[in-house]
Amino acid sequence: MSSVLEILDDLPFLQLFIAFQILVTIFHLYLDFRQLHVLKSPKPPPVLAEHFNQDLYLKTQAYSLDKWYFGFWRGMYSLFESMIMLTYKVLPWIWMYSAILLHKHLPEPALAWLNAGSPVPGASRRFELAQTTVFVMILLASNMVTGLPWSLYSTFVIEEKHGFNKQTIGLFFTDMIKSVLLGSVMVPPIVVGITYILQIGGAWLALYLWGFMLALSLFFMTIYPTVIAPLFNKFETLPEGSLRSKIEQLASGLKFPLKKLFKVDGSKRSAHSNAYMYGFWKNKRIVLYDTLLNHCSEEQVVAVLAHELGHWKLGHTPVLFTVNQFVMLFSFSLFTFIRNSQGLLDSFGFSGMGQPAFISMVLFQFISSPLDEVIQFCQNLVSRTFEFQADGFAVSQGVGGHLREALLKLEEENKSAMNVDPLYSSFHYSHPPLAERLKAIDVGVSEQKKKDS
């Protein structure tokens, strides 16, 4: 391990990271401008042309172009912000300032307790836990402030212009305050937990980190729909009626353990539509956005749910979850080779500050970003394959025609991009473009008819 560290300590980590960021930016700009060229096409793809008149296409095109330009400038800003932070050593300054805040505002008994057991003030494990927490909270606060103008513009200019925004400025800031309060309660113990494991993990560090993150994932998967989501939206049991009966009949036929069926007031914030399911083992729940119910017929809603239940029936969710766990464990294992590298800390400006455990992990996330690009691309490929399979499952349930109608209806209501560059979508889309999905559904419906006959 020491020989590995000696080699790693000589690497110019910061320069390599900046060079990679520039190369990735150039590549993604190439993809973006390919997509821009396609978005400017005067007509939709042939498979969609017969379903959408020119006026609707132009409205969809205008929305897609506005989002493209917004994404372009926000991406340029993010790159500029990152380069400034790295060049002028903003992160090391925030780390030192975190210690200053603790010394300045904590009473002497609290400081004495944090420094207990260490002859050097500010060098104990307890003090590092406190300093790391303050460091993370400062970063989150600064990100919220710098991201606020972009969020406001996206919501109240772009989404408003194209008829999607339904929330008031008061609701926007109420949501933000709720998010800040939730973060203030939940983030500190998570940061302390991760940092403590980094401090004492030893040879089993990767497994300890993975176990902690796995437990954390399961915890949030449990409390989000029942505790957190209701803070922002109102969930009501879907009333008795023909739609509920059709959904329950579909779930029963597939032996889906449906326990509750909810409607959520998504129209409170946006006109976009959605539906999702959640829950462990024999306790599954389905949530339908009221916008979906307003835009689609009962048969179309059932077809959309047949697609979602296809993910469950085909085991897509546990497969993706398991793969993500292996990726996480692999990433933590790689981190163990560099966690004690002083060269990594020095390269990013943390010279003379000891070896703060959490900082080493943050910097590892920076330098492992090339791997993240590859992983994201592979995840998109798998996700798109699963989407085709879920569409095929819905077709096998005899609702392929209704699913096709629902996708066209949602395309009309959501104004999603109709023309999509294949290379761009392979890197940016977790779902196949609508034109590709419709072609696959048509083939599936045709084959299903042959089987039935």
C-alpha cells in the first residue's frame, strides 16, 4: 500500500481533474449542439407527424429550445464556478473557516469536549466531526444561494411561459424553507456517521461505508413516501369507481401486492404528469398524479400502470438496486487505495491541514469522475432496455394500443422533445425517445395479434 501511495502522491491530481473536466465539457458541447441541430428540424419524426399538427409541434419545439438554451448557459456557469473554486482554493478556505466558526461561537466547555484527548487543539476526532459538519452545511447553503436564480428562472420564466408552472412564489419559497429545515435535521447526523466510519474504518472501511449507505438508502426509501413527501403534497386515497376497479383488477391478475392506491395533487406545482409505485415486499403502493388522471382516459391510465407493473414483474427495480450497490462498493474499495494520500490533499490546496477524512472522500469523488461518466452511460443503456421491456410487458397484457395513446397524449401535454439525436439521447436519456418506443410498441402489438389469431 505504501508504494501505491508514493506513486499516487506524485500525481498532479488537480491539473488532471481540470483537464478531464474541460475534455468532458467539449464532448458534451458536441452532443448538445448535435441535439440543437435536431431540435430545429422543421417537422417531427415521420412516426409522430401524423399525430401532431404543425402548431402543436412548433409549441413543443419552442419549449425544447428554451430548455436547451437554459441548460447550456447553466452548464457554462457551473463549469466557470467549479474552475473558480478550484483555482482559488475555495474549498480549503471553507474548511479553515469552519474551524474558525467553531472556535468563535462555541462556548469553552463545548470546545474542551470536542478537543478532549488531543494535545493539539482542533486535531481530535470529535473536533473533526464538528468541523466537517459545518463545512458541509456551508457548502449546501452556498449551493442553494447560487442555484436559486436558476431555479427561479426555470420555474417562473420557462415553465410559466409554456404553461407548466402552477405554483406561486410563496409556495416556491415555502418549499425551499421546508427543504432547508429537513436538510438541517437530516444532513448533520449523516455527515457525522460517514466521517466517523472514515476515521475508524481501518481495513474494512469499504464494507462499513457500503453497509452504512445501504441502511441509509433503505431508511429513506421507507420514510420518504410516508413522512417527507406528505410535507410537500397532499395524498388522498383514490376514490371507489371504475378506474380503481380496473387498477385493482390489473394488480390482482399480476399478483401485485397492492395495499394502497393514492392520488397526489401534482397540479399544485406543475402541469407535468407522472405515476409511480413504492413499498417493500408485500406492501406495495401506487401513486397517480392528478394531472395524469386529468389528461388521460381510464384505459390509458391503466396502460401506463401496466408499464410500471412490468418493471416490477420483470424484476427491474431489484436488479438496478443490486447493481447500484455493487457499483457503490466498488467505488468505496477504490477509495481505500487513496484515502491516506497526502498528495491528493496537497494538490487541491489542503496542505498543512492534516488528513481530514471527509475531505479525502470528496476529493476522491472529483478525481473518479471519469469512472462516473462511464457508469452513467452504462446505466442509461440498461434503463432504456428496461423501458422497452416494460412497454413489451404492457403489450403482452393487451393494453399496447392504450399505452400508445397514453404516450402520445402525455407527449402532447408535456411538450417533450419530438426530435432527438441518437448519440445525445444515449448519454442523456434514461428513457428511449417517444418515436423509438412507438415503433417498438407497434411491432409488439402486431406480433401479439398474430399470436392471438
